[in-house]
Amino acid sequence: MFKTRNPYDLREFMKMNDRCPECSQLMEIEVGFYYGTSYVSYAMAVAFSVATCVAWWVIIGFSLDDSRFFWWMGVNIALLILVQPYLMRLSRAMWLAFFVRYNANWRSEKPDEPERLGSRPPAENRPLLADEGGE
């Protein structure tokens, strides 16, 4: 799905293939398709923060007499920064799974082509650009 396997290669970690290398499913179904992943990523970050809060409460506990809550906030922020590239990739995969159904016969059946193919119309319906030999 992604061009590089390492989610911590911060220059390349969000670059995706145009099509799935296995089944040739188009990755960007329409222009701006992945804008909704910000909501999925946010929900996962909130769930992660709730999980760390519960874990901190069970293991260490919270108290009004000291600064344990602020220590949790600092640790949680540091952990969120560390897992954010992974959460962003996972949210893209989940968003794509919301809209593209799994086909058990993907080896023999090609995926449906959407009406919009990215920001440029298909080559047969548009004039050639300068770098493609056009005007």
C-alpha cells in the first residue's frame, strides 16, 4: 500500500502506490479521498490516550497531592508523537477498507474503476501536457 515499509521514514512515510501491487486496486479513488482519515486518526489518538490514562491509573494511580497527572500528560504526549506515523498509516488503511470491499476472487476479477481517477482525467479524454509531447 505504501511505497516504503518504514513508518518512521518521515520524508516518505505517507507516499502511496497509485495501485495495489497485488490486486491493482486504485488507491486514491477520488480527489481528496484521504481527507477523512484525519477523523479516524483523531479517534485512534483519543482511544490511545484513554488507554494510557487507564493503564497509568491502574499501575501508578492519580492523586491531587502530587503531579502524577502532569507526568501522565507528558508521557502520553511523548508516546503520541512516537506512534503518530503508525496511526496515520493505519487510518489510511482503515479508511480505504471502509470504502473498498474485499473480493475473495481478486485474482480472477479486476477491481471496479471509479468515475474519477485522481486530479487529471484519463489520458484518452484530455489533451497532452507539455512534458507528454503536447503544446
